[in-house]
Amino acid sequence: MASSPALPRSGSPASAAWLEELDILIRARYPLLYLVSWEEHRVDTLLADMARAHGKALYTWSISRGLRHVGSTRGPSLPEETRNPLEAIAAIEKLTEPSLVVLKDFHPYLEEKSVVRALRELAHYLKSTFTTVILLSPSLHIPIELEKEVSVLDVPLPGFQELLNLLKEIVAVVRRGNKATIDLSRENAELLIKAAQGLTLSEAENAFAKAIAHDGKLSAEDIQRVQDEKRQVIRKSGLLEYYPPEEDLGHVGGLQNLKQWLNRRTAAFGERARQFGLPEPRGLLLLGVQGCGKSLTAKAVAAHWRLPLLRLDMGRIFSGLVGSSEENLRKAIHTAESIAPVVLWVDEIEKGLSGVASSNTGDSGVSARVFGTLLTWLQEKTAPVFVVATANRIDGLPPELLRKGRFDEIFFVDLPEAAERRDIFRIHLQRRKRDPAAYDLNALAELAVDYSGAEIEQAVVAGLYEAFAEGVELGQPHLVRALQETFPLAVTMRHEIERLREWARGRTRPASTGARKE
């Protein structure tokens, strides 16, 4: 067997993996490939290197310029009207030399049946040649007629080494021109690069340039600015929300079993854990009563482990055009993996999966396909993305989600016990600059039987409103009155909560230390 050509140099294991896969597919004479990426310029450079390595000519097509030969003025003459997709396909079929042909933003024309037919016939013809056609687009759209003809590759975002090389180039340019001051230790440079992970190469370059333009220097202070830039990029995707690390496990009252479990895994994302033979933690499923701290715990986990926190809104995944839901989930997963290690919070997951049971009749199977994609990823993901999924209603959860292997553990978060209620009162009084020792927390905890953590917080807030209206300091009577005037969820939804507890018994691990006896 002939040896494979030298591959273009890549900057990360992920980049090396996809380049190797691309190389194999080209050598195997696959006729149609689909590269999903926003980074047109970066991919152009890599494909130019790969064309040279394979001894192939390189052509690109766009609707604005038509089909063009890249890198040489001696390329064959091409018809002038190749801006038309059908004319371009016809011209590609007439190429006589082994080539890589890149069709940029070609996906809108895959809506036209004539173009799909022509592309399918081209694929059959190219199987007997050494030419490969590559569709390059930020959006994946494959008509059913081409599903068996096209191989899809996701182009990973630049890794640590690529971003390091970019930073070195920027620093070299800045120093040569004496245009700014560079004040970065090796450790801070690594933190700056980690802050930029998840950005495209162009976005990272803009973020570094913006940091320099802000005060004429590049220093440790710019780490936060680059993180803020990444937050903007994630927000623009519309699928994920970036949360700054503000909460802490100390702000979560009770839940000692859950806290202990998390504390034992604090260092599990480090290199020492890998050398010890430990895999990265996969995730948690938190089931339980509304308002008992599940969402707060998700936020606190990220802060406790010093990891970024991304929130995935399943409602946004299912919004938009028909057929875009699977693509939305793929993009969200791709974004989360690109900035790993990260905590991915899937809030109220049952709402997004509520249509699975009836999806074959209600939404043409979209919910089932999205659910299948999510399950496969949860089972097989290798990137250190720690998933914290929360759910209030177990009847909306498909049984497959609860199978071992999707999550490391399933915890049930019940209404707080007396000791936990005292702890919750203490936390919320302290957060509002009140001394907990000035109040009878035991009496308040006894009055707050069957109150959730959120309801206790609202009682403290209501007491503050009363005290403020009276022009006095918050006192015990204000809190007592606020509790007495509240009807907790456990009263209005008692039967549903009892059913939830019964289901959780024997199926889940209690998040609190002791069983409820009240």
C-alpha cells in the first residue's frame, strides 16, 4: 500500500482527528464531502495544504465569483457563467486533472430539485475519478436524495496550540511595532488562551486585538475581557446562555449528600486524576420538588469547580424552522465541547422531551430524533462536558434517559428538613446583610414545615418589604407573619409531591442526609 501524503500541521488532537479523517476520505475517493464550519478562511488554508499534499488542483466556487482555480495562473480556462450552480456542476464534471473542489455556502441551492439531481449524478460520475467535491457551510442541510452520497465532517474550533500560535504572532507584531505593552507571565498566557477557547480563530484574533486596544497593553486583566467576548459569541448563537460564576455551594442550604458527592469530584478534571486512572465525571440528573435548589445547585457546581457554565434551553432547540431542531442541538453540543471542560446545565429537561412519546404522530418524529441525538451524546461523549440536568416532573421523562451510563448519579431533591430550613434562613438573612443570630431560626424552621427553599427566600423578602414599609428594622414578627400568610406548594400540590416521592424511593439517591420525618 502506498504511504499517505504528509498531512497539514494541526494545532490540537481534535484538529488532527478531523484532518486525518478528511485525508482518508479523499484517498478513498469519496465523491462528496460536507464540512460544517464558520471558519472559511481557516479551512481554505488547510484544504490548500491538503491539495498540495495529495498533488491535486484546488478549485473554489461561490455565487459571487463562480468556479475558480486557486493558487496558479496556469489553471484550465473555465466557462464564464459558472456562478449558476448547474453550470458549475457541469464544469466540475469536465475537469480532467485530480482536484479538490470547494463549494462555499452551497446549501441554499440544495432546495432546488434540479441542483440536487445534478449533484447526485456528479457524485456517481466522480467515483471513477480522483476528484472530490467539498461543500463548505456553517449550516448542515442535506436533502434526502443525497443522504447516502455525502459524508459529513464537523470542523472543530481551534484548539489550545492553534490559539497559542495566534497569540505568539500577535505578540511578535506588537513588539516589532512598539504599539503596545505585553505583560503576560506563562501562566497568565495559558489562562488567556483557555479564555479564548470556543472562539473561531478570527473571533479570538478580534478579542485579543480589542483587549490591546482597550488600554494599550496585554496583561492578566484581559483574561476577563476575552471571557466576556466569548459570552457575546455564545449569546449570539441563541441556543446557549453563558452564566458567570457567581453562586457557591455555600449558598445552597442542606443537600449534604449531594455536596459531598460534588466535593469528592472537585479535582477530577485535572491531569492528576487522569494519571490516577479516573475518567472525567459525566453528569448529574437532579429530580425533585420545584424551588428546592436544583437550578441553584447547577450554578454552584460550576463556580465550585471553577468551570464555565452554559445553560441549554430545550425550548430554543425546538424553535425555528421545521427540520432545524436536530441541527440546533448539534450546534449547541459542538459549542459546549469546544470550550470544555465546562458545566452544561439543561434546565427542566422534561419540557423539551415532552413530545417524545407521541412524536411519531405529533411532530413528524422531530422530538424522537432530537432525543435520540441527546441520548447518544450523553452515552458516548468523550469531551469533559459535565451535564447537570434538572427535572420537576418524572412522568415527562423517557425511561431511556434514566438508564445508568447517561449520568453518574440521579439525585432526588426533596423539601428541606428542619436543619436545612434553618440553614436556608441563615443564608438568605446573611445575603441581605442581617445577622442570623438576631432571629430565632429554630422557631422559623418549625413554622416553615413543607416550605421549599424558594418559598423561604420569598418569606424573607416579604418580611423585608413589611419592615421597610413600617420604617423599622426587620424583626422576628415580620418573618413569622410572612410565613403564616403563605400557602406553600406542598399544600396546594400535595398529591403530586407524594407521588414524586414514591417514585423516587428506590430509584434515586436522596440529596439530603436524612429521610423526612415531618
